[in-house]
Amino acid sequence: MIKAEIITIGDEILYGQITDTNTQWISAELDKIGIKTVRKSSVGDTEEAILTIFSEATSRADVVLVTGGLGPTKDDITKKTFCKYFGTKLAVHEQALIDLKAFFQKRGREVTGLNLGQAELPLNATYIQNKLGTAPGMWFEQNGVIYISMPGVPYEMKGLMSDAILPRLQGHFKTPTIFHQIIRTVGIGESILAEKIADWEDALPENLKLAYLPSMGSVKLRLTGFGENEEVIKAQVASEVQKLIPIIEEFVYALEDIELEVAIGRLLKEKGLTVSTAESCTGGYLAHQFTKVAGSSSYYWGSVISYDNSVKINQLGVRPETLDQFGAVSEETIIQMSENVRQKLGTDFGLATSGIAGPDGGLPDKPVGTIWIAVATKDKTYTQKLQLGGFREQNIHLTSINILNLLRKVLK
Amino acid sequence: MIKAEIITIGDEILYGQITDTNTQWISAELDKIGIKTVRKSSVGDTEEAILTIFSEATSRADVVLVTGGLGPTKDDITKKTFCKYFGTKLAVHEQALIDLKAFFQKRGREVTGLNLGQAELPLNATYIQNKLGTAPGMWFEQNGVIYISMPGVPYEMKGLMSDAILPRLQGHFKTPTIFHQIIRTVGIGESILAEKIADWEDALPENLKLAYLPSMGSVKLRLTGFGENEEVIKAQVASEVQKLIPIIEEFVYALEDIELEVAIGRLLKEKGLTVSTAESCTGGYLAHQFTKVAGSSSYYWGSVISYDNSVKINQLGVRPETLDQFGAVSEETIIQMSENVRQKLGTDFGLATSGIAGPDGGLPDKPVGTIWIAVATKDKTYTQKLQLGGFREQNIHLTSINILNLLRKVLK
């Protein structure tokens, strides 16, 4: 097993001033190529702390990945500390300087004093170009251990990892051939899913491993095959997926790593169908799920968010007597909302949500978390009642996932 | 200086399968009471890894905070490993058992086999009740070092920290009296803000420290006073804040730690004013900013999301000839959107957004990131053109912050 250790350098992370999203991403990417992270650490911007963690990590890991501390200011001491650790010094790296100048030139600027220092690397570093920023990536080898230094800016780090470092690690460690198959599910919890597929999972060949990656409202399965020959592993994985699908078919929405709203967007685009929404309790969150997907304007036409009952009546044409008799959170209201928005906006589908998101506003017969959703089509309107919990943001999110899932089922 | 080390136990975090939000929160809370985090680490669910990090941390820190590995299943080995580390053993803790049984009873369930084990604690542990879950908190002392063990479930951990552990740490270490004043700003970047207030910051008394806590589109300032007498520190901080405000008055939206949409919601409620929105490029995200705030239904009435031009024309009454002549992304269109939504929904303010969120859809004269925003009132419509970048989600988020800020200025 090849062992990795990930080190984040910077006081802002240590003191909780900024969120570290890098280490999770790096460890997940390493996992995909068969490298196991054995320790993650954050240390501050002091030479002593950095030198200590370098020597600790060296004793445990085959590869040490370091992010942060590469900026142009005097707080950023990662490079100097690498020099001290390796007993070497900084010098201008010719190619790094050329790339740095080109980076600035493209943006119509000159490289100035502090930034010039970014072309200086420890003498034993292998230079890795950072196409998205000014701090280069670096690769070191000493006594069989690999050290990688990257900037802390997430998209720069991701660019370096994907373009250069992950392929290089695979080559260097001759990691086993690995093939992943993602199976994305919705509408089933992790434990029930695990029970349903337990027999299948237990019968998996030794070189195939299943991982459950749950998030709120959906579970991602990742089936990984390890071996020597890629074609053989691929065929093995495919054959197991073929056995799995029939067991959980109604919950599977994609065999690749995409969000539910992306999968639905593709379905709508393929079929040339359009959607509008009428939102009460989700209050724009459902529309945002559609519209955060690039290109969604071709199938998503718009929404009427009717937070106030006057908007339900005047903009959506919900009958006041329906609201009086059954209330805003009712099947009768949701049917009118979904059918009317569909008709008014002239789309194939009309989606509607109405419920008590909380934390206040619960009624004896309609506690917080009582939510109605509906999908109206030309011929039929599908409704569903949800009974969720007491947390507002969670109720909004889960309502959105549930109605997207209802639309998915209607689309099939 | 009192030094803390935070340790997260669990393979799911190590392999990047779940996001660790605990360590950031813990370190930020420790920072507030004057305890400095010197190292954060994640290790897997193995005895060896846990014992190693325990002894490393012991050599560096005055307090070691550990989360995770307290579940009822056999993967969860934190308690057993603490026993090994301290040379003690597990035994049923009477009060823990009483609380555990009460916890289950309240939910109409019996405590069963595996869960019963959660009332077993190392003999040297001080029991700390977890009111929100079944895994107790624990406090150990050995050779002057404090060890704290908490469950990994974020809201359980936060409950334990806030109710019991933070006050106990303050008592134990007799940390200096600390007073924080938050100053929340919007509409100014970190570096320009820092320049503007440099003279003020340089002249701060020695026992006052300023922290910059930036997030996308806004910067939070935290002025912290350290000392002996709380009243004296409070007065000192208040006097410095009084000098600061005039320098950055136009950017300050709150002197407490609340989001912009919460501050605006309070202003609207106070003044008895209502808002509606007409969204194109923000696609529901702006509505969600309003509606995610509990109680927002009293001032936020609804939105028309006009992603398709037909919705702009039919639901918002934008004139087709305006769209033809100036395009959807224009001052002329945004004025009609904001004024018409205000009138149609019958609110005091009408907010509108229209722009090219990207990544596609840019035009030579309107590149991706070109966005118009407007706030219509009874008497006047305020417009603003934004020139943002190439990232869709970022453009949506920043547009939303900018228009909320425009509304804030209009409200004042």
C-alpha cells in the first residue's frame, strides 16, 4: 500500500478563519488512484512547526503533499523551509521565470519585486508549471520519499494535481490499474440501501471494493476494481454493475458522477421538454438547483415564488376559497399551483412546493416539516406529501431533492 | 499561551468521503477564548495511528480535543484506545447509563445491546452529558494535559462544546478575560479595507487585536480585547470601534455576527416594508437568500424568475421592443423588471437582476459577468452595472450580495 500524508500550511486555517477544502479533495483523488492517506495535518506559518511535521511525515509516508505558504509575502515560508529541510538554497528557475513573465504579460502587467521571488525554487526541486496562478508547483525526492508542494488556492491546486501531479504519481509508484464505476442513487437511505444490496456486496470478487458516499438526500456508490489489465477489470466491474442495477433500479439516476439536477437537465434537453416551477416553502432554492447548471435556460423557463398568499392568488391563480378551506399547505393548493404555473409559463411540466419549513409556523395537524410537492403534466398531476424534520435549511434542501426525484420518475 | 491540538478520528474523513467541518469550528471557538490551536490532525480508525497522535499531541499541547470514533459499532475504537493510552479500563458509568436510558425513553425506544456500551467510560474519565445524542463527552487530565473526547456528529459536538467544554476550559486555564466585537462589512475588498483603516489599526492599544475574516463578497472584522477587567476591556473596545466606524461607515452593515440578508430582514421588519424580486441571472438564488431566513415571509412576498424571455414579457410585462432593441441584459430591461414586479406583487421594493452568468453566452459588448441590478421604489429606481468574472456560481453569489447591498443603501 502506498501511503500519503497531506499537510496544510497557514495560520488562517489553523485558527479557523478560513475553510480548508483542499485536503478532502486531495485525499479523495489519491484514493481513486489507490494511494491511501494515513494522516492529514494543518500547521501554522512557523519554521519550527513545518520542519517538525516534515520529519514526522517522512517517517510514515511514501508521498507527502503540502499546500499553502507559497504566496509572495514574508508570511509565506514554505519554500525557505523546504530549503532548510533539504539543506539547499533558493535560486531563480529559468523556466519558472519565463512562465511567470508570460503569466503577467497576458494580463497586461509587469512582474514586480515581490512577485519575482515566485520564480525562485529550491535547487533540488523539479518545477511544475502552475497555469492558473503565479506560485509554481514543486516535486522533490529524497531517500525514496516524494514531497509535493502546491499553492493553497483551491482551483490552482486542483489544476496542478489533475494536469501534472496525479499522472506523475501513478507513473512513479506504478500504482495498480484501477477502474471506478460511480452509481448515483436518490430516494433511499444508506442503511436501507446497504441491506438491499448486502448479498450482492458479499459476493463481490476480492479485487472489487464498494464505497458508500452519502450526502444529504442521496447516496453515491463507488465500485472500484483493482488489478493488472484494465480491460479485464472494466469487464469485471461492468458485469457486477449489471447484477446490481436490477436490485436498486428505481433509485439509480446516473452511472457517472453528476448531480441529480444535471441528470434531469440532460433528460429534458434530450426530449426537448421544458419546466417551470411555483415555489412556496423552497423559496427559490429549487429554481437555483435548475439554474446553477450551465445551459439550463434551454429547458428551465422560470418560476413564480409565491411566499405570500396574495402572490399565490394573483400571480398563480390559486382560488382564494381553496386557501381558505384547505390552507396553503394542502394537496388542493399544490395541484392548482403546479397546473397553473405550467399553463401560465407555457412549459411541459409545472413543479410546485408548499410546506412548513420551520422552525416556526407548525400547526397541530400540520407540524413543521409537513410539505406537499406536485409535478403537473399535460395529462396528469402527480402529488406527494413529505413529512420531514424540524430544521429549516434541511427541509428546503430535501424538498428540492424529492421533487426533482418525482420529476425524474415522471420523465421515465 | 495555552496551546490546543485538535484530532479527528475516522477513515471517512481521511479518505475524503465526508467533509470535516468540526475542526474549523472548534479552532475558531478556541481562538475566541484565547486558546491557540497549534496543530490539526486527522487519523484513521486504527489503534496504532490513534496512540501515535495522542503521544505526539501530548508533547506539544496543553489541551487535546478529539472528535469521532464514539459510535456503537466495532469500528469505533476511541474509548478503548483512550483506555490503552491511560492504562485503564472501561466500566459502566452510572449517570451516563441513566441519561442514556432517558434519551431512548424520550424517543419511545429501549436501549439495546450495542447502544448499552455507550454508557461505558474509561475509569479516569469525567463524564460530560451529550443532550443531543447517545455518545457522551469525556474529560481526562494526566500530567497537566487535558484530553477531551467528543462525538463527530457536528451538532452534538457543538452542543457539548458550547454548553460544557468551553466554559470548563476557561475555568481550568483561567484564560484572560476576552471581549470580541464583530464589525461586518460589505462592498469593500480585504486589501482596500486594510489600507483604509491602517492608521487606526496601527494605533490600537497593545491589548487589542484585529482579525480580518473574509468570505466571498464580504469581510468580517473582529476586534478582540484581552485583559483582566471585563468592563475596562469593553469600554476600550467600544471607544476604538467609535473611532473606526466613521472611516468605513458606508460599508458597515452590522455590529454583530449576522449575514447581510438577516440584517436587511430586520431593517425591513422594523420599518414594516416589503420586498419582491424579479430574477434572471440569479435564477432563484436571491429569493433563497431572503427565504432561508426564518420569519422572512413577513417582509418577502415572492419572485418572478424570468429565465426565458417569454416569462419576462408575459409575467413581468417587459416590452418586447425593449428586449429587441437593448437585449435582456440592459438597464432598460432591468428597470422594467424591477418596477413591474414591485407593482404586480404590491410590495414597497422591487429588486431585479439580469446578466450573463456564464460560462457561455458572452457577447463582444457584453462579456460573461456583465450584470445589471436594480432596486425600484415608489419614487425612484436605482440601477447598477456589475462587471464580474467568468465563474457561474461566483457570479450568481456576488450578484446577490451586490443587490442586497444596493437595497441596504436605499433603505438607509
